[in-house]
Amino acid sequence: MNIFFYRWCKITAISDQSKSLNSALTAELSHAIHAYCCYHLQKNLMKLHSEDKIHKLFWQITKAQSKSQFEEHLETIQKLHTAAADYLQKIPSQYWSKHAIPGSQYGHHISNIAESLNFSWLNIQNLSILAVLQDIWNSMMKKFYIQANYSFKNAILTDYIYDYSKAQWKKSWHYHTIHSNKHTALIFMNSQSNSQSNSQQYTVNLITKSCSCMKFQNIHISCQHAIAAIAAICKLNMWSMILFMKSIL
């Protein structure tokens, strides 16, 4: 099970639907947002229908940005295989589809972090409990030492956030912005007009730190559309973007 913390108050837990884990979450983390590991859901789905098209549609559903997208992909699965669609419909979408989960997944749809951790402990699982704790402590101290002495690209942000933000900043140059006020904006490609399909348009709210692409609120890092909205109301360079990123993290 993966557990993600944001500012030590918002918690998201991703599990494999184990009954014991569900009971523990209800008892000890009742305020946490509970999501299901989509890899485990996909394995169960493939037992009903192993066609590659169903597999691709399933992952499109998990990343659906709106209810209409969710229903569109689910309807397609229904036409291809009724039993597969019925299986998915029995699972509340707030546990596994991006548009319906009432909180952040921080970019994760599966519990691979926990699985990776379990794999890293394979060599010590037969040791005594004290030896296991000692080995874990040594391993963590080594990681902390490496991180403390690592030369980051930026003094404020980690390399991942810095590189991601820089890439989003460059992509934001291709967008045009219409602000309804200082905090809310409609974002679309420079080559588009308002009369074109709204599937390529995005709504950004800088107060709630959200975007209809779902990335802003999901990983708490400004997406290209949010950066375009900010740039439209103030002169934005790489440094000012970094300071803004620091203020929202």
C-alpha cells in the first residue's frame, strides 16, 4: 500500500483492496482518501477479457479528466465485452478514476512504491527483527547522506520539480489566455479560436490551484496551462516561476 502525505494533513492511500487493509484504513486513517491500485484492477479485468483494446481503454478510463470521458470509454468497453464493463461498473469510480477521486494521487495509479520497497527488503526478510531494523536504518542513513551532499540544479526545488516546471514553462508559450478575473482563466492553443472544440481548452483557477487537465491539483505542481494563466497577468520568467512553485509546495 502506498501512502502519500501533503503538508502533513492531506493523506492519500493506494491499496490492492485487501480486506484487512481496508479495515485498518477505516480504523486508523478514517480521514484519508482511499484509492485502489489500478494494476490489480487491470489484472482482474484481463481475466474476463484479455484483448489489448480493453487493456488500453481501461487505462484511459483511469486517467479520465471528466465524467463524460469516463462514460465514453466505459460505453466502448460495454460494446466490446459486457462482463468486463459490468466488473468496472461495480467498483465506485471515486476509488480508481482520476476525475472522481476526491483528492490527489500525486501522479500515482498503482502501489508500485510499496512493491519496490518490499523487493528491496528480500535479502533481509529472514533476519531477526533487530537485524532487519539495523539494516533498514543503515540503508536510510546512506540515502540521507547522499541526498544531503547532492548538488541540485536549483537551491529551492528538487531536480525533478525544476526540470518538470521548466518543461511546462516552455510549453506554456504556445497558449492563449482569456481571463474572467485575476484568478480564473480559459486556456487554449494559439492556433485555436473559441468556436473550436472545448476538448482542447482548459480552465485554470489559481485560488484553488486547479486545472481541468487535472495535473495541477493531482501532483501540486503548476501545469503548462496554470503557468500560461499566471504569465498573462504578470511578467513571468524562470526565476519568478520558481518562487511561485516554492509558494504552492
